[in-house]
Amino acid sequence: MEILHNLVMGFGVAISPIHLFYCFIGVLLGTLIGVLPGVGPVATIAMLLPITFNLSPTAALIMLAGIYYGAQYGGSTTAILVNIPGESSSVVTCLDGYQMARQGRAGPALAIAALGSFFAGCVATVLIAVAAPPLAEVALKFGPAEYFSLMVFGLVAATVLAHGSLIKAIAMVVWGLLFGLIGTDVNSGVLRFTFGIPELSDGIGFVIVAMGMFGTAEIISNLELKDKREVFTSKVTHLYPTKADLKAAWAPVLRGTALGSMLGILPGGGALLSSFGAYSLEKKISKNPEKFGKGAIEGVAAPESANNAGAQTSFIPMLTLGIPSNAVMALMIGALMIQGIAPGPQVMNEKPELFWGLIASMWVGNAMLVILNLPLIGMWVKLLTVPYRYLFPSILVFMSIGVFSLSNNPFDVLIMAIFGVLGYICVKLECEPAPMILGFILGPLMEENLRRAMLLSRGDPTVFVTKPISAGFMLASLILLVIVALPAIRKKREEVFVEEG
Amino acid sequence: MHIKSPRDFWAGLMFMGSGLFFAIWAIAYYQMGTAVRMGPAYFPTLLGGMLAVLGLIVFAGSFSLQGTPVPAFAMRPLILISVACVLYGYLMKPLGLVAATAALVFVSAAGGHEFKWREVTVLYVVLMIFSWAVFVKGLTLPFPMWPEALGY
């Protein structure tokens, strides 16, 4: 019953006017960027991070979380009406959602997406509340060796689930770890890789790297494409799904929620992987798979439930272990650090109002999102007609202001531009930026834990395989790598991502 | 030798180059220490070496595994967008928010597909008012509005 007590406390925090306000701002912004193609949650959260300086940690996290799961709702709108995924996690929704819209069933498709997401959001909220405390309990017993191995496992899993070449993804992680080491070495006080530039002595700001790699790089990539959009605005007439629709959709919603919740917890998982996995699953178990791609409601219900569930359960490793499972969670950790909170299992005990308030706010936010997305759908559709040529200068203004305001230093903006160019080159060379960002935030942490573990073991590297928990993580990492390297699985993995892209 | 996968060829070179750079720089300038007491060079050397090896594998693979050519770079947006951001940062202190935002909006908009003076001017005015209202008034960020030389 302790959970119930805690949840009640959390709801008390979440429904206080100030937190309701920031939750609303978060989900509103989330829906907005979800609807707008070419603006993702990573760039948006990075843009808003500097603003959260002025907020309480709880308000900041509630708002930023709202952006992430809100984007999952908004993303479906664009996918269904325009056949362009507003978010990468809505890619598969395009397949059947857009076909439904062409058949004049845009309304039910949107409604099922929103209701499925809401159901998934509720389940995921409960799941976090139930699963997080025992996990944090276990994590509190972790020593440096366990933490190091856990981070290795997290990074390996992130590379396994990344697109494209496995070796390139691992290289990107290692590169990110190296970039993370730039700055003052905490143990010796030595300035590393600063090349006499005083601004680098505190290291490169995580926000700046994220905005460059995901923000400016994405804008440059988008500008290569011509924008052409065909919107089915007039066709959204009846919103409510028929009885037959509901009957066809309830089981996929359940399966999507279950699968999404599981995949969300995995390091490297989250909304993207969940939606794709759920779509494949539905297609595989369906009695008439030929319906898929021609407007099957199952093909909308399952991935949309799954991406919302995955978006929320990916908070579990972040909140309990302090380990980011994807780039958005890495930014959340950045937000906590800005507030002077060391992310990890102790957060739940030391800041219960933050922890439970955030969880409760997710339910509140999901309820707001249904209202925002169903009755107000017309407003979002209008937004789709805003051309990209108005959007990208606006995004650049917000990013530049955000980065500049971090320390009122033009050098930060220069670094952002450099990482923008680097991010663009990486995209061209098919190197995923997301694993690099994870490496970047984990670099100093990994070094610190490696040092401590080696000090405690008197320089004996076998400590990582003799301690049971640590050995478990190492073994799991190894198994993952071997599995992915197997030719049969490698081929399958490539197919999966080809279909997705 | 024939390069079969140009993307991997360049990616491999990029990883090898930066891996070696980090490792050599660390060995040259920082203390290595021992496994028990790691010096500042220990971890970077380890990682740099790893990155170089991974780069070598990717590089070597580019001669045997079939890949796709590197797509053309969109130089115009790449340069204009990057320059616009840098201009914004470096113009802010000497010239103030009004001029810096103008530089950012006009230069970056020139990187788009079509550039219409009227549209971009309207966009600039809207963004300027928004920046002022939200960031200067609302969040009280200490940005100068006008050039320093004017004495505001």
C-alpha cells in the first residue's frame, strides 16, 4: 500500500496549479512538435533546457517529460493526415493510417490513435510506479564495478538497436565517450584536450552537442528535401470509431501496450523501437496480413499504443539507475544535473516529490493530451499548412538564444555550429548520432567508476567478471553482441531497419 | 584496390583519425598512471585506441563489402545555416539582440529553397518581438537590445 500512499502524494504534487501549468505547456509543445515534421523531441527539449534553470526541478522534469510523450500523440496526426511521420516513431503509422484517411476514415484513425495512446499511457504510468522502487532498491547496492558494467551494457544495447552498421554505432559511442572527457579531469585537475581554450575547461555542454547534432544538422538535412504536403483536412468528419473498429482495435492496443512497455525499458529502446516492433507483431499474428498497408485499423492502434508506452517506460532506467536509455533520457539527466541533482537510485528517497510527482503528472498529461488531440484536431491540422521556410529560421532563433544564454558566451554557439556540421557529415556517412550522445553523457561517469573499481580491486580487471551482478551485465552485453553479429540475425536486423526507414 | 563502399571508407578514416589523435595527444601530454591509480591519460588512450581499431575495421571493410556512394552535400544550407548561428553568437554582445537576430534570420533564410524579402522581413519582425517579449522581458535574460556604441 506504500505505492498507493506515494501515488496519492505524487498526485498532490502533480495537480498543484504550477505543475498543472507546466505539464500543460509540456504536452502542448509536445503535440506541436509532434505535428510539425522535422522538429523532434530531442531538439525541442535541448532548446528548452536553458529555460528550466529558472524552474523548480519538479516543474522542469514534468514539462520536459510532457514534451516527449506528447510528441508521440502529435506524431500520429501528421502520419495519418499527410503521410509524413511527424516523429520518427510514427513512421509505421503512416502505412495504414494514411490509407485509412484516403478511404475517408481519418477520424476513426485519429481517435483510435489517441485512445490507444491514452490507455497505454495509463498502463505505463502504473508500471513505472510499481517497477521503479524495487529496481532503485537493487541499484542502491551497486558499487563502481556494477555501475561500470551496467553502463557498458546500456551502451552495447543502444548500439545493437541503432540503425545501420553495428561497428559504426560502437565507434560513435566510443567517440562520444571521448568527447565527454574534454575538460578538467576531476581526479587530477589536469585540463584535457582543451588546447588552451579557457571555455573548454568545464567541458563541452551536453545541451550544445545535442542541439548541434540533432538540431542544426537536422535542419540542414531537411533543407535538402523539397517540401511538398498534401493534407486531408476536409475529410476529418466523423471522429468516433464504429463498433467494428473498436472490436478490431482493442486487442492490438493491449498487445501494443505490453510490447511497448517492455521495449521501452531496454537501453536503446523507447518510442521508436516500440512502434516498429508492435506493427511487425500485429502483421505476423493477424489472420489476414494482406489487409496491412491498405488501411487496417490494427496497424494504427498497435504502434500508436506502443510508442506512447515505450516513451513512458523508458523513464524507468533513467529514474532508478541514472542511466539514460535514449537521447531524450540523456537530456532529462542533463536537466537534473543543471538543477544540481545527481541522477540515480537515491533520487527516489531524497526527492520523493520529484519522483512521484513526475509519475503522477504523466497520467495527468495523458488525460490532457486526449482533450488536446481529439476535439482540437482541426487546429493542429491547420498548423500543418505552415511551410518549413517559416519554421526553420524560428527554430534556429530559439536554439541560438538557448545556447547563448547558457553562459552568455558566443563560443558555445560556435561549438553548436561545429557539431551541426559534424552531425550532418555523420548522417551522410550513415553514422547514427544517437549512440554518440549517450556516450557523451556517460564518458565522465564511466571513467570515474572504472577508476574507482580498479582502485578497490587493486588493479585487478577481473573484478568486472567475478562480482555476480557485474558479470551478469558483462555476459548480457557479450550475448547481445554475439547475437547481432550472427549472420542470420544480422540480415534480419537490416531488413527490419530497411522496412522502417 | 578498389573502394566498394565510399561511405565506410570515409567513416573509417574519420574514426581512425580522431581515435589516433585523442590517443597520441593523451600519451604526449598527460600522465598515464597505473591500472590501480589511473592518470588522466589512461582512459582516453584506451578509448582512442579502440576508436582507431574500430575505424580500421570499417575502413578495411570498405574495400570488400559493397556499399552506397556518399550522397552529395547540400553546401548552401550547410554553410549558410552554420554561419548564421555563429554570426548570431558573435554579434550579440557588440551589436545587440536586434541586429544579431536580423543576421540569423536573413542569412539562414537564404539557405532555404525560396527567399522572399517581404516574407522574411515579416518573419524577422515577429521573431524579434517574440524574443524580446519572452526572453528579455519574460525570462529577464541579460541581452543588450541595441549596439553598444549607441550608448543604450
